[in-house]
Amino acid sequence: MRLSGLVAALALLSSGCVVWKSELVAKENELSACRKDAADMKASLSARIAALEKAEADLTAKLAAATALAEKESMELSAAGKENAQLAGEKGNLTASMRKLQGQLAELVREEQAERDRAALFQKLMNQLKSMIDAGKLQVEIRNGKMVVKLPDNVLFDPGQTRIKSAGKDAIEQLTGVLAAIPNRNFQVAGYTDDTPIRTARFPSNWYLSTARAVEVVNLMIRDGMPPQRLSAAGYGQYDPVAANDTVEGKAQNRRIEVTVQPNLDELPKFEQGIPQASR
């Protein structure tokens, strides 16, 4: 009896080690993928800044050429002692072109600085949240031009629930401390689910569940010191997946909470007579 009990205990211990090792390998793979994503995003931002610098140089050269031409026209008109209608019209057109180029150059300089600011903020977030990223509690990425902090739902919630777990509360507290220190920024907290239907009295659909989870996170962030006017909550249900829902892994990626760093008004495209300027 004692021998059989010892064998059973060894078998149970061996099984536990295998499971632990499998989870460790999975966490190491997630960490490696997160670091690769961060490196890719940093490279993308660097390439964008380089492109903006080249465009700025091109516009500066065009402006210099237009200025030189305008000065030449003015000298010729002055020497001739008169301005005929054709030359006056050409001068007016040239002046208008110069003003347009100056406006484009100013907008390009503003856009370039905004890109630099976003790159600096992204790197700062990566550095400040490094320990949480390494622990697999969250990821930081840039999606659709916005900085996004993504927290998997298994860190925050049990299946089908909105009550935040103890580990999730710790993660939200740490994240709130970092985000609240960023000046002049607002944040949107959004909930997402996989495509598995939910139909309960409290949650008739995934819309209700995802929105309720986002509101719970917002309330916790406010309790942890985030001014409420800097927050908003949204629920997307299963309708904005980041992976296919045909695998267990894909469903797990889609069940998440995202905290998006909202852009400031001066980072948005300028409008002229109600029509947005063409992107560069």
C-alpha cells in the first residue's frame, strides 16, 4: 500500500511538472511575440519620421525656388517701370502658390513633430510597463495609428463574469498609475469578446457583456486615481476581432480589454472648408 501510494504521488507530481513546463513555454512564446511586435512598431515609426523629413526637405526646396522666382519677377517689373496685366496676374498666382507651399510646409513640420511625440510616448510606455509586459499581463501596440494597451480577459475576468479578479485589480492599478502620469491625454476603455454567444438575464448578448466589463475597468481606474473626465467606456462584443475565432487560441486573443490612448485635436488632420486634407 505504501509503495503504490508513493508511485501515485510521483505520477501526479510528474503530470504537474509537464503542465507547468507547457505553460512556461507558452508564456515565453507570448513574450517573444510581444517583443517582436514592439520592435516592428518602433521600426515603422522610424520609417515614417524619415519619410516626413524627406518630404519637408522637398517642400523647403520648392519654396526656395518659388521665392527666388518671385524676386526675379519683381525686379524685372521694377526695372521695366510698369506692370502689364499678364505679369501682374502671374505675380499674383506665384504669390498664392508660395502661400500654399508655406502652409503645406508648416503642416508637414507639425505632422513630423506629432510623429516624433507619438514615437517618444510609445517608447516611454514600453519602458514603464516592461515588467508587466514581461509577466504576460498586457501588451502595448500601435493599431490604426493609435497606441493601445491590451489586457487578456483571463487576467481580469472569469468566463462570462464582470467581477475583476485580484490579479486583474493589481494589473489595472499599476497601469492606471502609468497612464494617469501622461499629461493632456484621455483614454478609452473598450471590451471585446469572442463569437461564442451568451444569453443570460443580465447579458442578453456579447454587447452587454463587453460593455459591462469596460465599465467595471473604468470604475476601478477611477478608484485608483484616474480623473473620470479622462476616461470613456465602450463595448464591441465580437465584432472587432484581432484573430480568427476558429481556434481556441484565436478566441482567447479576441477576449480582451483594450485601453486606447486618444489622440489630441492637434494630431488630427486639418480641415479646410469642411473637407479633410489629403493624407501624405
